Amino acid sequence: MKKRIFTGLVLVCLSILPTMAQWGRPVDYSAGPGLKDAYKNYFTIGVAVNKTNISDPAQTAIIKKQFNSVTAENAWKPGEIHPKEGVWNFGLADSIANFCRENGIKMRGHCLCWHSQFADWMFTDKKGKPVKKEVFYERLREHIHTVVNRYKDVVYAWDVVNEAMADDGRPFEFVDGKMVPASPYRQSRHFKLCGDEFIAKAFEFAREADPTGVLIYNDYSCVDNGKRERIYTMVKKMKDAGVPIDGIGMQGHYNIYFPEEEQLEKAINRFKEIVNIIHITELDLRTNTESGGQLRFSRGEAKPQAPYIGTLQEDQYARLFKVFRKHADVIKNVTFWNLSDKDSWLGVNNHPLPFDENFKAKRSLQIIRDFDAAADKRVPKEDFVPNPMNQPGQEYPQVNSEGFARFRVEAPDAKSVIVSLGLGGRGGTVLRKDKDGVWTGTTEGPMDPGFHYYHLTIDGGVFNDPGTHNYFGSCRWESGIEIPAPDQDFYAWRKDIPHGNIQQVNFWSESTGKMQTANVYLPPCYGKLVKGKNGKLEQTRYPVLYLQHGWGENETSWPVQGKAGIIMDNLIADGKIKPFIVVMAYGLTNDFKFGTIGKFTAEEFEKLLIDELIPVVEKQFLTKEGKWNRALAGLSMGGMETKLITLRRPEVFGYWGLLSGGQYAPDEIKDPKIVKYIFEGCGDKENPDGINKSVESLKAAGYNAEGLISEGTAHEFLTWRRCLYQMAQSLFK
Ligand code: XIL
């Protein structure tokens, strides 16, 4: 029996805080299909590799599972493979090609002509004097032909020319000591010698050598307005002149804040006008504000990053891939620039990739992989209204008729605002600053119906949303939002019925050495004089349900977000139950620390409940006494308490209820006569099988047991409101 209670505790606690599962044992985010398989209907997924990546078995395993396109990070660059006239370094270049050949992986050939890591010897003669452009072209042609012929069997696309265009932000520049309007072209040695003709030549040489490969012009900061237009104009000019450019490579050195989807789409749409192939050639998302060619390398020992930064990165990856999927008609490949944070050219402390410095998959990988294709097309209905839990006069947060939630937060100087509510396994909904400097955002899809706690994380600090009221959960007052439920009438105020009231009872608890508080629901008829059996006027006495909250909550949780009083009033008004009292006390749950789960016995609360609270309640209120007039039920950790206490003290309570709080087994109770009714319930997103099986086995063993599986809900208050509504109808019968 001990073992079963313990497993129950573990299960309950895992569902109290899903994140605990992550604390307890590491989650393997790489479990599931490879990225290449998840994206097989969209585009190929690539990775840039170095020497170790293709020789260490653990790393090659990752490559083989996740990727179907490989780029040599450096080994094929002119300066590496062809450092001097007649000198070729084919060693590593061949190893990478052979690795791909052996594993049936196709390659992107990077790169044939670039201002950096270039074979600079091509520009000078033996005496160090500059050569004529014709000589340069001859050398470039020989280079391109040699590389392309050696590898074209395994290559499907070539970055023929890399980074030939100038960056934004330079309206003027100095050329030969004079300030002139800035050229759209990068002032490279290539350009200075040949003008933009070198671009045309490189593409022509590549086409001669490989008549079928996809020929790409590749550059960074394609999402910057100026650079986008410069690239567009150059490629258009070249194509109009018959230069064989097949596609544009957008490098994708971005960060967790940039670019916005709109900005990225602007570039894709613009390039779509002139090419029908786009590759995202070098994707990585720095966890700082730099992008493109601005480089602050952050190398050295890996330093951990704040969790909210991880959330921002996951969200940014999710947003960018959603845009990529939307444009899969032109986007044919997305390549990550490096395998892991450890390999990143930016340095490990930019944490830019979906694999960390130990080659462990991050949650980003899972989020990129497990996208919801239906959600890509989903647009919320624009019938948002203020959340019913808002503070007076507050327009936000809002909910729509489908259950989407929309948030709006004023924090003009913040760098990031995250709402802890969200979907898709992400850490919440990341808001974006709109034109007016206000942060807004909508959940990716409909939320489960009912009540949800949430908070804001603004630049890493945790705050409540000033738009809505606060509710005690997670050991603090948290913001709350209410998503309309199809059956919401059972917990809605009704003007035409009598209402009970909830009294606060404060009492001294010797066992805890503190004042304690309980909220006591008294039905509308409570205290009224009615004619008794012998004709005398007397007050009715009532049975009592002791109703416990879960971990992190307190005595206010059931009466406020649980709407226990409203549910009771409605049940009584509809004649569904005979009136009874509900006592909602603090269950001493919140000093419980993770890691001490095996030691939780509920003995302290048992003392408080049975030796202190019940005597106070039975003294102060018109109660009926004895176990057949007492029920104990609780949600989540309150369910654990209920189970432990009812099994130890069956003489005190005659009705037992576990709400997302585990199950009883017949051999734990041993005697069907000691309990008149057992209720067990949970959401259909929790452990419905466990509940169903347990209720069946209890019934088979002769117990009066009832189960409820709440539709469309998880470990949240709508599940428990429904449980209370159901369970109350069978108590004290
Ligand atoms: C980088 C490599 O990752 C580094 O190892 C090297 O030191 C410099 O180049 N744009 C490109 C890539 O096209 O070739 C660059 O790769 C990153 C920027």
C-alpha cells in the first residue's frame, strides 16, 4: 500500500507542475522524427559541418537523423581549399563529401567566390603586382571548374557568389580619398578590379561546369530594407542580362528579437518576383540583439542563459519556421549554420542553435519539428471581448468565442514581454511591440475552456498583468483569465435565485502555532427558523463538506476561482442537492518542497483538520455531527491529503472525493461499509484511464463509486468545478 500511495503522489505532483518532469529527469527533445522527416513536404533541412562533426559517432548520428543537406562550414572556401596557385587542400573537403556520399546526403557547395576566406593570390602575379581582370577570370574559372567537377556528383546547389552587396547605413563612402554616394556593391578586391562583372563571370563559370546544379547568390541581412533592394536590383539586372542565377540564399544570421515575420516576408515576397528558389542558407538565432554582419563573438566556457531567453528563442524559431513553411513554394532548403552551440562560429555563449554545447537537443528542436500544420492557417475570429475577470474598466486581456486569448501590455522600454499562457509546448505567448510601442499578442490557438492562472515575464522579471484580477495559485497571487466554456451556466451567477454566503473563520491552531483561516459556505436557508417535528420553531442543522485546494493555492482558491459558492447556490436552487455547508480551509500544502515528495504524509494537516478545524466548525455553525455528515474531498495535492487522511481516519468521514488527486484501490480500503460514496474525477487531458479503471474496480468490489472525466480540460479549475458539481449531487444521501 505504501508503494501505491507513493506512486500516486508522484503522479499527482507531476501533474501539479508539468515542469517538474523536466526538473526530475531530463527530457529528450530529440525523441521523435528527424527534422528532415518532419519537413519532407516542405523543404530540405541542412547543417554546416566541421571536421569533428563528421568523425565523432555521436555527432554523425545527429546529422544522419536530422538533416538531408550538408554544407562544409569552411573546407570548400577558396582560401581553404586553394590557398596558393596550384596548391589544393582536398583532405577535409573530400572527407565531408565522402561522408555525404556514403550516407546519401546531398550537399550545398559553399562557396565559389567570396571576398573573405578567398584565394587572394588570384589578384596578384608572382611579383606581387596586381593582375588584369582577364587573368583573374582565368584563375577563377579554373578554380570553379576544379571544385565543381570534383564534387558536383554530391552537390545539388552552389553558393556561387557570396556577400557581394553593401550593408545598410552608409549613404556615403570614401573611394580613393573622395566622399561619394555609397555604391550598392561591397568594395571588395573583386569589385574594385572587375566591377559587378565578376558576379556574372562566376555564375557563367559555374554553369559551364555544372549544367544542372542550382546556382545561388548568397548574402546576409536580406531582411534589411536597403540591402534587400540592393540584392533584388543586382540579381534582376543579372538575370535580365542572361546570367544563370537560379536562386537567392538568405543567410539567416538572426536573433531572438529580430526579424519580425512581416520583415522576413517582405524579403521573401520581393525575391519571389525574380527567382523561384530561395534557400535559407545559414540560420542561427543569437540570444542577443546583434544580427547579420554585426559580430560580437562570445566564446569560452558555456555560461547558462536565463530560461526566459530560451523561451524567446523557441518562439522566434517557431515564428520563422512558420513563415518558411508558408513560403515553401519557393523555399527549398533551410540550413542551420553549425550543428551545436559548441560549434557555433558565433561562440557558445550566443546559444544560437537547436542543439546545445553538449549536443543535447533543446526544446527549440522539438518546437521546430512538432509544428501544427493546421495552426499555420488558423486565424482567430475577430470577436474578442474583455475577459470577465478583468479589473474595472480594463479592456485587456480579451478572449474570443473560439477561446483564443489576446494580451496587451504597456511597457515602452521593455525588450521582451512573455505571457506564461500558450500552446504548442512553448513557454508561453511572446508579445510583440506594435507601432504605438504597446506589447500585444494572441495565443497561437484556442485555450482550454475555463480558468487559467498566468503571469507576465518582462525582461526576465515576473509580474502580474494589471488588466486582470489576481488569484492565489503557485504560492502567490497570479493573474487569471476565464475562457468561456460550453457549460459555463452551472458556475454563473443567477439573479433570480437565493444566494448563500461565505464567511471567513479565523481560529487559533495549536499544532501549527498560528492563526488559521477557513472560508465557510453557508446555504441561503442557513439559520432560518423552520417548524420542527414537534411543531416548535427550530434551526436546521447541515452536513459539511471539507473541500481542499491544491499545491500553491489556499483557502481562497475554491471560493474565488473555484466558484464553489455559486455552484452550490445553483445546485440548491435547481433542487439537485439538499443544502449543506462547505468548509474551505488552507491545507498546509505550500511549504512542501520539490524533492521531499516521498516524505509527504499529510499528518500535519490531519491534525489541524480533525483536532482543530472540525471542532471549531461544529461549535460555531449549525452542523450535523458524525462521519455520515462529513465529507472530505480535494483537488490535486488536496486529493492526496484526502486519500491519506480518509484511509487513516475512516471514522471521521463517510464520503470521499479525489479531484485530479489520484485513486483508491479496493484493497487499500478493505471494507465497503466504511464509506458511503467515493468520487474520482479528472480532465480528459490528464489520466482518464486511471480514473475509469479505478472506479470500475471499486464498483466491482462493492463500493458506491462514481467517476467523472471532464471534457477538453487538463489539470485546471474547470475540471474541478465540474467535479464539485457532480460530486455534490451524491453527498449525504
Ligand atoms: C564563417 C565560419 O562559420 C567561420 O568558422 C569562419 O571563421 C568565418 O566564416 N557568412 C558565410 C559563412 O557565408 O561562410 C561564414 O562562415 C559566416 C557568415
